[in-house]
Amino acid sequence: MALTLYYFPASFFSQRAFLALEEKGVPYQRQIISIHSGESIEPWYMRIQPNGTVPTLKHGKIIKTDSKFIIKYLDEITPDAPKLCPDPSTPGGDRVVYLSELMQKIVIEQITYGSACHRHHTHDCKMPKMMNLKESTSMWDRIDNDIRTLAAKYPDLREHYMAKLKTHKDRELTSEQGLIDSLKACDPIMGEIEKELEQKWNGKLDNFTDSDPWLCCNHFTIADIYLATLLHRLYFAGQVKRFWGDGKRPYLAAYYARVQQRKSFQTACAKATTLRNALLPRYVHQMRRAFPRLLGYSVVAVAIGFAVYVQYSGFPSWWPNKN
Ligand SMILES: N[C@@H](CCC(=O)N[C@@H](CS)C(=O)NCC(=O)O)C(=O)O
């Protein structure tokens, strides 16, 4: 049975699921859902993911939403592969649970949008310039208006649309204070991870081989998926200097350099976060959405052009019935 991942390449939580699929090496398909132009709130998508968020994994009739449950599900369907979520009673298994829950506490959406909108809190921010405060605010306002329209049009989905509006309102992703608070709360978590790596790697900061451990275990686990995607996002948000730049946390710096060599990371994170991947899906979706209207305009324009032509020059010779 085919696996399909609905995702957005630049989305943090999508990258977790994408990386897990690449780690597992199972065959699967991907379908981009543009979260910035309202594709994730289209009724067909809300019917499979009522939160209207990415990622979602479809496996035949089974639908898994939320990156954490997708990762757990991949363990279930690949019983012979190393576990991304090892049993907490196995060596390192308890640390996997503890550290992945710790990283879940970071409000990454606030750091992402906040950094893009308030660049004076960043250093060398890689987020597209058009994700500035004005553009981001008007983008979220536009999406919220679309949600209201869709809630009125699709009564069976109204409850989900209203819940979605509320989450958008509660988060206020573009708030500067929200960014400051989230960065502050992230710092001790990065400190704990640095300590964990120091104990695990014991002075080793380069020339890693396959036999060297990862964050908690000898193999790559969900804790590594969370850390790899987190460091990559902080790099994009221009937060390297704050958290591990200038020799501040050498193990985190070594970890990020090491994970960039990993093939799964290159596919799911590095190649996925190009400017093209961040912006193109939005335009493709907008064009697709506008297509019926553009087609309508074109038909009307051709009809008017033809009528004007007939008025001045008569029917063309190929016209079947000239009477
Ligand atoms: N807890 C969910 C979070 C999913 C989520 O918030 N995804 C973001 C993209 S990173 C999204 O779809 N945002 C669009 C929106 O909230 O409208 C998970 O782990 O998958």
C-alpha cells in the first residue's frame, strides 16, 4: 500500500516527517500543500486533516496527522528497522523521550515568523525578505478571511474552521514580544542539549564515523530528528550566533556540521529549504486556484474578439453556417 506525505518543504514539522521517511528508506510519494496560499484550508484537505496543518501521512485508508504520530507510525510499519522511538527501557531510550519532549516545548513557529518579521533580533537571517511584518500580517489576514468564507460555505467543516481561526488568533506569530519570549525560553533547552552531547561525545567534535553515537543512542532516533530540524530552522532564522556561534556551544556546532553530511538530512532539510521551495508552491497554487477564472475571462475575450471580427469582416470561410 502506497504511503503519501502531504507536506510543505519549508515547514518545520513537515521536515520532521520527511526526515523520518528518508531515515526509514521506505518507498513513498510526496504532495506539496501550500500553507501560505490557503491550500491547507481547502475543504478536501480539511476533511483528511481537520486542523488544516502539514504534515499528514496517508497509508491506504489510514491517515496520520502530527509529525510525532507519523514518526511513531513509521516504526510500527517497519518492525525490522532500527526504532526511531526506542523503548524507554533500552539504553538511551529514556533520554530520547526526555529530550524530544524538552524540544517540543520550543515555540518554533514564533521564532520562525518572529525572526522574519523582526530582523534586528537576528544575525544573517536566511528567511525570504518578503516574509516581512507587513507581508506576513497581510498573508495571515488573507488566510483568516478565506477561513471565514469557507466556514460559511461548508457547514460540515464550520467547527474545524472556527477552531483554526482561534489558533491563528491565539498564536499571533508576528509578535515581537512573542519572539523575545520564545528565544529566551529556548536558551536553557539548548544548554541542556549541549551538556547531553558533551557527556555522550566526550571531547569528540569532528571526524565522526558511523560507529560514533548520536544524541541519545548509537543510531539516529526521533531525538535526532527533532534536533537536526531545530538547528536547521534556527540557522535559517538567523539565530546561530545566539545559540551556538562564536564557540558558545561547540557540541551543538559539531552536531549541526555532522548532520549536514547525512543523506536523509540533505534530502529532507537542506535541499527542501531553498528559496524556490519556500515560494514556488504558493504561486503554483495561486495559479491553479485562479485557473477557472482566467479560463472564463479568456473565453469571454475570445467571444468578444470574434463578434467584433464578424461585425467588420463577416464570418470566416471555415464558419459552418453563415446564414
Ligand atoms: N503538532 C503538529 C504541528 C503542525 C503545524 O503546525 N504545521 C504548520 C507548518 S510547520 C502548519 O501547517 N501551519 C499552517 C497553519 O497553521 O495554518 C505537528 O507536529 O505536525
